[in-house]
Amino acid sequence: MFPRPIQQSSRGAQTTYQSLIPVVLLLWLAPLLAVAFFSIKPGADFTAGNYWGMPSSFEGAENYGKVFFESDMPRYLLNSVLITVPTVLGAVALSCMTGFALGVYKFRGNLWIFFMFVAGNFVPFQILMVPVRDLTLELGLYNTKMGLVLFHVAFQTGFCTLFMRNFIRALPRELIEAARVEGVAEWRIFWFVVLPLMRPAIAALSVLVFTFIWNDYFWAVVLTQGAESQPVTAGITSFNAQYRASYHLMSAGSIVAALPPVAMFFLMQRHFIAGLTLGAVK
């Protein structure tokens, strides 16, 4: 049923596997390497059709300087921070509470409510484009960072609840029962007993949600416009003129936009892996 570990395969299979790893890794990194390569090229190379050849001159410092000091990129980055951080805090906080309620308490409709959270993850988000946009217009939230935050919190809470509920159900129930026997209030059980045990899951979920929201492009274009509210993923397109695309500046902006989630992952790598693998073995 499960794949056989590579260590149990023949020596030839192990050698082939080890030989293919660098090739697959290079293919996976090829788009990112291409973007990094384009970011140090001058704009004249793209006009002349020199896409993959050596740069006629290395202008990485000039390209990145234009991105930071001659564009609205710092504003777009700040918008992304102001959108992503509240979304992560809101979605994770709500999912901790809903996961606790659905994972600990037994009541009529518990499973149906849980199914509603799960079902929301299977709805194609493209079909929500028009109704969500109309709703934000009616509520006065269109083209605002708050509107984007509220939508992301609502849309991500379903996945986060699924994650947290399953994690809480795997915790030793004896701890909760022992606290109840001692007369501890339910909210204190959640705050002082369950929540500390959820720290690996919270860290893993925070990294996932941070990456999802920071890299979101679809809703950034649908619900916002202009430098006052657009995040960096949508703001990169501002480097395009009416008749000409500045691929070198877009590439430099893409590299800058990709750095925060990468840094977030490496800073939280230990907690992220622990949160995903906790409970995998006894």
C-alpha cells in the first residue's frame, strides 16, 4: 500500500535515485534561477531578443535600486505585511478556538459543522469572484486592505480549523479530563492546557498561511487596485508600461517579493517540521 523505502531497494535503484535528485532539483529551481538571471540584465537585452544569452552588461544594482527607490515597491511590501500579518493572526486565532470546540466537545451537529468547514475548501475560489467583489462594494471594503484581510481570514479559517481540530483530537484527552476533575474552567483548560501543546501546530500553520496569503495574486487583483492597497504580488505588474514590459524590473521585484516567505520558512523550519510530523509516530 505504501511505497517501499529506497534503502530497501537494490543498489542500482538507489544509485539511480541519488543521481536523479540533483537533476530534479535543478529542474524545480530553473524558473527561479531564470528570474534571478533576468533581474541582473539591462532592459536593452530584452528589446534585442537576448533572453538567454549572457547580459550585455550587469545591471543588478541598478535594477534593484530602481525597484526600491524609483517605484512604489516599498509601499507594496508594506501593504503585503499589513495584509498578511493580521490575516495569519486572525485565521490562526479563530481556528484554535473552533478546533478546540469541535475537537473536544461532543454536541449535536458537531460533525456537520466540521463538514461545513471542510466543504469550503473544495469550493473553486474563482466562482466567488463576482459575489465577493459585489459584497465588498456594498460594504465599502473594496480597494481596502481591511477588505482583503477579512476575506482571507474567512476563506482560510476552514482549512485552519481542519488542521487544528485534527491536531487537538490527537492530544491526550486525559489531560483535559484531569483538569476538569480539578475544577478548572473550560477557558483556562484551553488557555493553559491545550494551547501550549498546540505551539508546534500553530507554528506550522502560521508558516503555511503566511505563504498562501503573501503569494496570493488572484484576490489581490480582484479586490484592490492602486498602490494605496495592493500587495506586492499585484504591484509587480506596475513595472509594465502601456506598450512595453520591463521584464528586468519585474524579475528584480519578483525576487524581492519572494524573500519574506522564504525567510519565514527558514526561521520557522524546526517548528514547521515538528508541527507537521507530530503524531506521525508513537
